[in-house]
Amino acid sequence: MTLDLWLIGGDYFMRRQGRGNRHGLQPFGDAAEATVKSLKRGVQRRHAQDAELIPPNGSDSIQYNLFAYFTDDSGDLSNSIELWDAIPKYCDKRYLKKLRDENGKLDVIVQRFELRGVSYTVEVDPTTIRTSAGRQQFLPTADEELIEEVLKKIFSDQRQGIHNPKERESLVRWSLRMIRRELKERGHTRSLEQIRQSLNILAGCIIRLYVDGKKQPIYTGPILSDLVDVTRDDWLDNPKKLLMARLPLLVSAAINRLEYREFNYDRLMTLENALARWFLRRLIHNFTQAGGLNTYDILFSTIERDSGLITSPDMSRRVKQVDTMFAELQEQEVLISVDKDERRSGRGRGGKINDILYRCLSHPNFTAEVKAANWKKYKSTDILGRDPEANRLLKLPL
């Protein structure tokens, strides 16, 4: 195990390096005197007087450096963007087949959801892509969701990002091989052609986000902007060729305003159920008091409305889908238990289910991750609050 000193925004941080250490990062000023002495005895460190240290992405943006800094160096952490990740922009693949008309055409998907008491409506336009079977229309599904998650990981963890806080512009660089390798390491196998198709879907489908009551959208654009596509011959000749695209304005604005939270990316990518991944992202932002006997309570109707992934006309199947989600979250040590309170019309268990209240208790592993994310959030807010320019950017509207 080694120790590093980093300087971000004028504050020194000490981080223990070692895979799986969820509490390795702490303010250097809070380190015990004995730890400092051990550093002086020759444990690997960087001296504060040598130079101002920044994370190894080489960026001069404090906002980007904070986004790219994690509370351990395991490579298993990433960031979730609260508003952007809450938008139900991905369709259930099985439901997508039912949405096609007799000519294989797709219509605009419209979903309503709520976030922190605000009601939104999102519209997702399909895109047309040339495939081996001819020109076909597509909407983003779980395949594209995973690709987007990998790109956000590459943007921060692999130092392939560029962030301009003043312009609220974020660019990410990658190669098709980088995406394929990252997916494979997390248990998902995709061919280069499948990855290329998903990237074109992400770049082609247009999203319009409305706050209810407003006629004009607060965001219009694709998930990836300004993507330069590569042909099959291009990536056969050089699969390491770097591509670049612009991340959505909502993501860039969130990086400026710290509207994101650190989370266990490896666990999210391990989840096979798209609904489970959606719910985990929700917990990341809403269950910040996880621990002890604190519970996260949510209604079935809320899950159904906000996820956009529960589409069966049969109530029993919809409930089973949520039960399967909770079972996987318990298996992956996100939750330790889920109590279920069915609200029925009439008396007894023979009455119709109107709604269900789920009461979730966090697993200790998830609780530890939440506490580490809370610390990062607190410290990042403190750092930006002391930077006049960064503080001004925090208050800018979209």
C-alpha cells in the first residue's frame, strides 16, 4: 500500500492506494501525526512544497479535476449525473418490438417523470441507421445505456475528457476497442459493429426535455453530439483510432454545479436488469442518509412512472418485474432487505392492488459507499465555494 498527496483547489488530500479501499481518501490536514511521520520515513508520497499537484488528467479546470477524482483508486468508481440520469430515455428492448408499425417504423416516445417535486416530460425521437438489413429506425435501449455509462467512465477515469467550465462544454475521446475492452471487463460482450451502431443511435436520437407547464424545452439534443462516425474499413484498419463527441449540456452544467455523486460503477455494470440499474441510480442520489435503521420508501406507482421501463398491461407481471429488480439489488449487496406493503381496494388479499409501498434497508457495503460519496460532495462544495470564478459558475442557470 502507498500514500499520495494531491492538491485540489488549495486543499491537500491524502489517499491510500489499494484496490477496494473505500475510505482511502481524507483531507491531509486531518491525518494523524503518526501517519505523517510514517510518510517521512519513506512511504511513497509527494511533498507539498514541490509543486501544486493536480489529478493526472492534466486539466486546469477545478470542476473537471473534482469530477475525475474518486475516493479510492480501484477503478470501480464513477459519477452519476442527477437530472440527466433520471431522464427515462431508454426503452425496454422487448417493448420496442411492439412499438414498430407494420412497416417497421417507430414513433416518438413520450414519458413523464418527477424529480425532487418537479414534473418533467421527455420526448425521444427515433433515428434511422443503415444496417445490413437496410435502413431501419431505432430508439435507445439498454445496449446504448451501457455504452453511455462506459463513455462517462472513460471521460473521467481514463483521463480522456476535456471540460470547459465557462462554455459548459465537455468532450470525451475514445476508441471502439476501449469501449469493447471496458464492456468485456464488466461482463458485457459486444462486437465492434454493435458498438458502432449503438454510438450512432446515441448520436441520432433527439431528446427534448420539458418542465411541465412550459412550452419550450429546457434541453434539445442527442445523447452524443458532433460524433464523427467511422466506417467499417476505418476501424478494421485501425481499431485504436480515437473518436470524439460532445456530452450533453445537462452533463456539463452538472459538472460545474456539482450535481453528481460518486458511486460503485462496477456494481452498476454487474446488474443484469435495466430496471435495477435505474433504481440504483435513484438510490445514489436520494438515499444519502443510508445506514443504521434508516429506510428508503418508494411506491410501486412511482417506480412505474419515473423509470419508463415497466410496460406490461398485466398488473401481476409488472409487480413481478419490480420484485425481480429488488431481488437482484439484494443479491448485489445494495439492499439488505425490502418490506412490501400492498395497498388493496376492498378487504383481504382478494382485493385489487392499487399500489405497493416498498421500504428498503441498505446493505453495509452500499452504506459505506454512500458515506464516501457524501464526504466527496461536501469537500467539493467547500473547494468550489472558495473559488470566486467557480462559485459564479455554480449559480449560472442552464
